[in-house]
Amino acid sequence: MSSQEEILSDGRFSCVARDPRFWEMPEKERKVKIDKRFRAMFHDKKFKLRYTVDKRGRPVNYTSTENLRKFYALSESDSDLSGSDSKEVTVKKKKKKKAKGKGEADS
């Protein structure tokens, strides 16, 4: 087969290289931007499905969460918030663990 460069240099297909309809979509535009209201779908168990076979019956081992991350992205303003929220959640969990440890020692 001919290489890609030879095909594009052919006069019959030269318009393909210049036509924006055939350009590859930029990575930033591929994913749909969602705001913070819907960020729970990335980690909530209600949105997680475990697939054992694909549509042709072949065995697979992936979940729907991987598809969500492939097609959706948090908007930039919300992704900064989600990073700070996750830090706050870990701090709260640590405080709860310390409080439980103190309560068990008192009883």
C-alpha cells in the first residue's frame, strides 16, 4: 500500500489535507465539559456498571466509569474546586478517625 504522504500528494486527494472537515478533533474539544453538579458520576456506585462481555460476546473486564472518564471532563473552574474538595474530605476523614479513637479509649 502507498504511504499516507503519497496519498495526500495525489491530486485527486489533495483537498482532503486542506479541508477542515477531515482534520482530527483537538483533545480539548473531544470531551464534553460538565460542571460540579455532575462530578459525582465519576465515583458514585449508582453510575458504575461492570461489563463481562462486549456487544459481540467476547469477554472483557472494564467498567462504565472508564467510559465516563473517556467522554466527559470537569470544566476548568470546577476541576480546581474538585481538587480542593478532595483535600478537605481527606482532612475530615482523618479528624473522624481521631475522634473515634478517643471515644473508644474513654469507654
